[in-house]
Amino acid sequence: MTTLIFIFEDIAIGMVKITSLCTDCVQVITNPLCPYCFSRHVVTWLRDKKLPEYRLKRVKQLLRSLVLEAEETPADTKCIVCGSQRVNLCTYCITNRVTAIIEKNTSRKVVRNFEEDFDTIVWRI
Ligand SMILES: [Zn+2]
Ligand SMILES: [Zn+2]
């Protein structure tokens, strides 16, 4: 539950209505990738990490709340993958958010793996 509360607190603090800026760090979003597409990558990536089912479920749930948050945040930045206008976080911040989720729900090894893989994946997209 702590992660979820943390996320909601963040929304309240980060209510910046300037749409093409990241709602977390208020930098211009370059390389826009929506939380939905990012989450899909994460879930695919997690498949061979052999997480217990309940852990995987929890991660998916938390990722889903990231996506919902993005859908509720006014944004006019289009995702470079799916084209929908729900990009509210820059690549840096969304990676941070997802890293926090992975950290809470997986092992240190998976986190390290995630950081290595997503550094390259994100910048290649
Ligand atoms: Zn940001
Ligand atoms: Zn997308």
C-alpha cells in the first residue's frame, strides 16, 4: 500500500497544468513514451524473471495505477509508440517511478537487471 499512497501524494504535489512538461520534474518531455506503452514493456520484460504470481500481480496493479494517473492528467504530448495523448512524465521520471515499484516487489538482482536493460531499451525506442 505504501507505494500507492506515495504515488497519490505525488499527484497532489505535482499538479502542474502546463501540458508538455513532465508533471514530476517540470522539464520538457523529449522522447515521449506513455506509461501504458512503458508498462507493457516492463510486463513483457518481467515474464522470464520468475517472480511469484502474487508479486507479479502486485507489480501489474501498481503499473496500472501509473497508467490511470496519466490518463487523468491533462497532456497534449503524443506517445511515440501508440500516438495517444497521455504522456505526463518524462522518460527519466517514469523510469524512476517504475524502478520504485520493482524495488518494492522484487529482488535486488531483478532491480539491477531492470536498470541495465531499461537504460538501453528506453533510449533506443
Ligand atoms: Zn520528469
Ligand atoms: Zn503509448
